[in-house]
Amino acid sequence: MSELHILVALRAKKGQEQELRRDLSAVVEPSRKEEGNLRYELFEDQNDPGRFVFVEHWASQEHRDKHHNDAAHIRHFHANGVKNVEATEFAYFLKPVG
């Protein structure tokens, strides 16, 4: 199993920035406690408020898949918080080169 690095940017719907910030912040600590999580950070673009960027590092693709598909806090976000997302601006799944 090889490690996986992920960068994901989500754009909040106009007027929903505060709600999305709250909803995304709520998944950070539970995600950090998951098996196989090596890094899980949330940032907001200083020059473009309403753009939120996750920086994730997982021990394997399998750990990330379990997080994304099975974690209660992620399922809760998909059922409730995703309504405040205008778009996924990018999602990069990266592997180390050197």
C-alpha cells in the first residue's frame, strides 16, 4: 500500500461562506483521528474568501476510501453540509515523485 496525498478545493455558494466554514471545520478533528490518517488540514484562501482547501495525507488509498465512504462525520456532511458548496474547484490525488 502506498501513501496518498490529496488537495481539494471547495467553493462556497454566495452568502453561505460562514455555514460551509462551520460544516467543513466540523469534519477536521474526527478525520484526524481516523485510522490511516497522517495529515488532515483545512485552509481558507486569504485572497478569495469562500474557497476552502483540504490538504490530506493518508497511509493508503484504502484508508482514504474508508474515510470518504464510511466515516459518520463525512456521511453527515454529504447529507447536510454539501448544500452550501457551489463547486469542487479541483481535486488532486497525488503520489510522491522524488
